[in-house]
Amino acid sequence: MSDLNISKKSIYAIFSGHGVNFLIPDYQRPYSWGIEECDTLWEDLKNFAIPEDNADYFKDDNDEYFLGTILTVRNSSSQAEVIDGQQRLITLLLLLRAFYKEFGDVQSKVRDKISECIWYLDKDDNPDKTRAKIKSEVATEEDNTELQTILETGNSNEKSTNHYSKNYRYFQNKIIEFKNKTPDNFSYLPKRIIQNCIMLPIETNSQDTALRIFTTLNDRGMPLSDSDIFKAQFYKFYSSPEQGGKQSKDDFIKRWKQLETICNEHFHPHRGTATDDLFMKYMYYLLAKSKTKSDTFKGLRIYYEQNNYQILKSEKTFEDLITLANFWHDIFIFNEKRFSPRVLKRLYVLSYAPYSMWENIVSLYFMGNKDSQNKLNDENFYKFLNKITAFFLMFAIVQPGVQAIRRPFFLEFQNILHGNELNFEQFKQNKELFRAKLFETKFSQSKTITRSMLAWWTFQNENQELPPLDTSLEIEHIFAKKRAEMEPFKSPENLELLGNKTLLEKRINIRAADYRFVDKKKYYLGKTGKKNETPTFNLELLNLAKEYYDFTEKNITQLNEKIFEAFIDYLAENNLLK
């Protein structure tokens, strides 16, 4: 392991020490602490330094307040690149700058010590306010200029809404309020902050070591995501002289930001960041390529850190990630120049799949079967999507839960990678047993499979068009629950059959929710008497509204059976029944 320097230090010792030169590198996240975090910090520091609002209760020699760790790596320019702790470091400097401004021209030892924390001293030991001891390369040039202006002049743009300016103004107001309330205690607070508040700076000369240490830290900071760690590895790779140095690094930073924008716009994972999700999708492709023998995955970061992050020390890996992100971008914007309407419809149905893993499987297929123009054979892709749609829905009915779904697809990894027909031989269902299982399944509104089945059924009509982008669909009870309270069914459970449910735009569902069918269908058809009414996109509802005067319990059971028999036929067509 590389050399480590670890020692408990006061705020004053950390910032005023010889050779202090903090850099927030551009692979870090932007400064993001807000008023809430600043308020917590202020109250903690004030209560520590002035216990019970009485400065005499404080014991200068013994009392300490621990503010956490700072993890840095010394770069080739002798700057301390901050791996963890930038939120606290910048916030503390904004707080100290606000104290310095409030001292005005009043000379004091505390004021002088604060200046040593913020700026370098010139040859006459006066603070050079143009040279702050921290520099950020993360945010926009405008934001960084704002930070430097605050540190240099003590003034912030009143109209600025960035975190630097808002937090600085917050501290100014708090300090003025504190000074007006207890003027005799004013100098005690900043003195005790810089002398008795301590941190644990950890410095290493290896970025890999710093990142490994970081994964064990858990404090008030805003932890880096897996993709932040991966970004740091890419950053180091593209910064090397072999890759072109600064020009290559700058190009990487620009393209990474574009990659993050695409991910944040389209990916919404349950855990981790949107960019983490892209790395997860790509990992499935890498696992298939390596012909992995285990379907137990230890985790995203553990996978990519193998062999000293060797996977990320590759220009091809980064290009693949961009290619994969653009593929998903085109899916989510319904790009008909890239995909046929039938493929887009299959992908839309899969977006309602009961398992989010479908995206990883589609990513694997794309990466393994795309041509030199990053396109897929439409016919083959359509068949593949039909097959996995049928399997996901069938599996969710016979074996609910997310734990078991990985193995069937793991066994098909090589077929998916090479575009061969999927077998799922071990998981085919007996037709009659499955029919019985299907009819006994409760498709309650809270189950993911309910929405999945409704999406599948909606698009079984080959004339069904996709809804407009960003349309929010909800589950509609065609025979309203409220109506059933006044007109009870012979079999109350029929109210919750799949045959009484459909997908309907939220804007219509809200208005039509509790009406009788004769009134609800006016909303479906967009014929309520108001101008510019848009009918539902759902062709099944439009057809029901045109064909039926009323929709009864008998109609529900008939439609339910029709859906189920069509689904059984769908599984048979995809060779999933025996």
C-alpha cells in the first residue's frame, strides 16, 4: 500500500499548514450542500462553542468537536485532490469568510488566524485575497467564479441562486444575528471553531488507495456513487500522457457530462444513481462475454474493481457505454428512425414488466448483436422481445418474486449474446396446470403483474398506437368500484378480475373514475360536450365504448376469459408451454 499520512488536526492546523493546496477535481460531484445542512452545522458548532448560550461553560483545553474525515490524494502538481470531504471543506471556508467579513477592520488574533485559513500570505505576511487555499474544477465556470469572488471580496451576488452564494448569505445572517444577541461572545465562536473543532485528514499518494479507503468511510459527507468511483478511474486513464493528456481529459469530461445527462433523463433505478444503472446494464454484457459460471453477482463496484479496475482502463469500455446509453435514449423517445413501430410497442410493453432486469437482458442482446452502425435486425429483435416478454409475464405468475428470475436468463446468456433462439427448457409450463394457475391468480391493483398484463393485452391489438411521450397511465376499473357499492355483483371478487381493468390516461381516469359506464364512455370517446376533448389512446376502451351501452358483470367475466386464453396462446406461440 502507498504511504498514508493520518493525524487528528484542528481546523486551523488543516487550513493554515505549510503547502495547503486543496483541489476539488472535475470528476467529483458539484458542491451540493443546502441551507438545511448549513443550519445543522451552524447549530452544532454554536452549541458546542457556547454551551447553553454561556461562553464560560466551555473548557478550552479539553473540549473538542469532531467534524469527520477528509480524504485526499496528492497529485503530480502537489495539490491535495479531495476524494471525500469537499462539502465540509467548502462550507467551513464559507463560514470562516463570513466571520472574517463581520470582523471588518477590527484587528484581532482570531481575525488573523481566520485569514491564514482562507488565503496564502504574501512576502510581508499579509493575506493575498486573490489566492484562496481551495479551488474547485467541478461546477460551471460561472459558479467557480462566484466562489472565488466570495472568498476574495466577502460579497456575493444577491440574485445568485447557486449553493455557494445562498449558503454564504445564510452564514452572514446567522453571524449578524448571533453578534447582535451576544456581542461579548462574538469572537469566542470563530476562535473555538478553528482551534477546538477537529477533523481527521487522510492523505495518500495513490488514487486507488484513496478510493479503497473511501468505500469504508461513512459520515455526514455526501458519498460518491459507484459511477463516481468509475468516473475517477476513467479520468485517470484519459489524463495519462499515453491517452493525450489534458486534451483527452477535457474531451472525456465533456462526454461524461453528456452521458450523465442521458442517464438522468431516462434511468430511474430503485437503488444507486442513474449512471450506476448504465454500468449495471453493461455488466450483463461483460458477464456473458466472459462466460461466467456463477449467477451470483457480488455487486457493481466489486465487479468493476477487479484487477485494479482493468475494465475501466479502456477506451472501448467508455465508447461502449456511450453506445448503450444512446440505444436507450432512442428507445425512450420512441425513435422510429431507429426502431420499427412493432419493436417500439414490444419495448413499451416491457417497460411495464414485473422485473426491472428486462433492461439488462435487452442491453446484453443489443451489445452482442448490433451491427457496425449500432443497429439490430428488426425481425430478430422483434422475436427476441416477444419471447422475453412472454417469459417475464409467465414467470411472474408461476413464481412471484425477484430472487429467482436471474437464473433462467443466466442459463440463456450465450444464446442472448449470439442471437440464438432462447430455450428456457427447464422452465416451460404444463399448459393445463398453467391455465389453472392463471385463473386462480388474484390480479389486484397493487401487484406489478396486473399492470404488466394490462399493457400486454392493450398492445395485442396490432392497430394500437403508442401513447404520446410522458403520458401517465393508471389502472381503470371499467365497472367502477363506487358503482358496485350500489349495484353489488353476484360474485364480488369479479370486480377485481383483469377483465374489469384497463390502462387509461390519468387525465381521463381522474374525471371518469366513479361514473356509470354510460357516462364513463363519454370521457373515453372525448365526447363530454366540451371543445377540444381528446379521446383515450386505448383502442380496447374506444371499442367497448362504441359497442356497449353498459358493461356488466357478465361482460367482465367474458373479457377476463378472453384475455387469459389469448395469453395462453401467446405462451404457446413462444414455445413456453408443454
